[in-house]
Amino acid sequence: MTQRDDHVIEISNVWKIFGANPDQALTAIRERGLSKADVLSEYNAVVGVADVSLSVKRGEIFCIMGLSGSGKSTLVRHFNRLLEPTAGKIKIEGTDVMALGPQELQKFRNRKIGMVFQNFALMPHRSVLDNVAMPLEIRQVSKNERMRQAAAILDIVELGAWGAKFAHELSGGMQQRVGLARALAANPDVLLMDEPFSALDPLIRRQLQDEFIRLSKILKKTTIFITHDLDEAVRIGDRIAIMRDGKMVQIGTAEDIVMHPADNYVSDFVAGISRLKVVHAHAVMQPISAYTTANGAVPASAPRVKGQETLSNLINLAIDDANPILVEENGSDIGIITRADLLRTVIEGTEVS
């Protein structure tokens, strides 16, 4: 796979099989089409990741999600080779990660990748400022400089006044912000975040999601974000990948996945998600010609919206105006939305018992 300038991460055909004979198991899968259950029965091996390929654009927040055991956390640990793949290729910023020796890999991790775990993993004997400065200390940055940089990052996550405190003096949400600050201190190209907010109370989780969204707009870090919470993925992710049994089932925007689920599993997965903030005008509209054929000319007083207008706002507009809604881009009308189109979209997104 050729590295493209706008893609920071590209992995292709990555497999991870846990067991004594992973290569034999993989050969059997390829030659005989064994299922995950067959591999466990015949080789006493577990397929953690199965032939996954994906690419992540520069500055993108790419959410990988699935139920427990789907392989999402296993997959993310391959990006920086915390786990060695059984097969496949991994490239980050054009670097063939699989080709790096131990020292090169350590340097690469320290300079290119920051990681935030569900477990805050703060050093209890170090102050908040010292915890944040650790990646720079490993890089042998002078003490004054690393403290200056760590203090600047703490200010960004709005914890500047807490630098002299210790981890046990902070709330769980504050500790996770320190963990995020530590990952950012070394100014990595890529952030790997493995369910960073899932251990927190719902209100704190949502506050940290908002904080992360704010930081992402400022810092524009390319981010792999692992979650089992679809609402979180929809709020945070530019694109979402859904995994099942180690396989990548579907990759797309929240709107793509909600409007066009790849299979029944994905359909069931997204059934509870409200379409109001996820679906936009361009996904609801019909061709203007289809409307005029059935109804005649478009009323001159028809309101106009952009293609990115949300379903929620379209419904509010339709409540106040009986006319169809024209969708425009770059000064041209590209589609039209009727009340029937809006009702159909809402009904199709509702679970029917």
C-alpha cells in the first residue's frame, strides 16, 4: 500500500492470532477458510484481529468501536507495536513500523506517538507537573525546558494551577486530563486513546468529551480513539469503524453508518442512535426533477439550506414553513426536501416493536 500525503496512518491486512502456533493457524485460515471457532478448536488459538486494513487522514479523529471482545483494543496496540502482528503492514508518517529495531522503535514511540489508557497510570510519587514532563525527561530534554513545556500543556487542559499537586489529590476526571496532557507533552504526531473516558461517571465523561473536542480543534492531532460507546463515537469521531470478532465490518461517517448500515449487526448496533444531529440535508434530499415531475414548479418562497444542515434543524424549519426545502451548495440548488422526506427519515430511524 502506497503512503499518501494526506494519510498519516495506513495499515493493511493485519492479523493477530494468540497461541503457540499462530503462523500455522493463519495458513489454515487462508487455505481452508477456518472460522474463529474452528481455529480455537483445532489450534487452541484465538483470532484477535482478522485481516484489518484502514487509513487515517492527517488531523482526523478516527473512532474504532465494538462490543467487548471485538478486537478494538487489540488492534490499537499494533500501531506502536505494543503487540506484534502475526501478519500485515503498518505505516505511520511513511515509516514502516514493522521494520524498526528495538532502539528505533523506542525512539519512534517517544517522538511520534502519545497514548492515553483507560487506567490513568500516573506516578503517585511525582507531582502533576512531573507526570506531564515524563515523556520529555525520557527524551533527555533539560529540566527547565521540560517543566516549561509541561506547564504550557497543563494550561491548555486548564489544570495550570494544579501542577504542584499529586495524583491522589485530583478527581478522576482531572487525573485523566493529566494523562492526556502527558501524552501531548512530547508533541506527538499521533494520539492513541483506548477507552480513555469509560471509567468515569457519565457527567464527567461528557465534560471530558467536550474538552477533548475543544483540544482537537486547537491541536489538530491525528487520533485513534477506541470506545464501546456509540454515542461517544458519534460526538467525537470524524469517521467511525465498527469491529466484530476481530474483523472490520464497516468504516464511514456517523451519517454513512446510520443511514446505510453494512449488515444486520451494524443496523442493530446503531438502532438506538437519534438521527436528529447525525443526518444532514444532503442525505435526505431528492432530485429537484423528481419533485417537479410529481408536484410542478418549486414554490418561489421555498426556504434554502446548506447540505450540512442537520435533520433536527430541517424538522424545525418544516414545522414553521409548509413549503419544500431547497438544498444549495456554491450558489446552486442541488436537491429538495419535503415534509414526507423528513418523516420517512425519522420513521426509518425508529425501532419498531
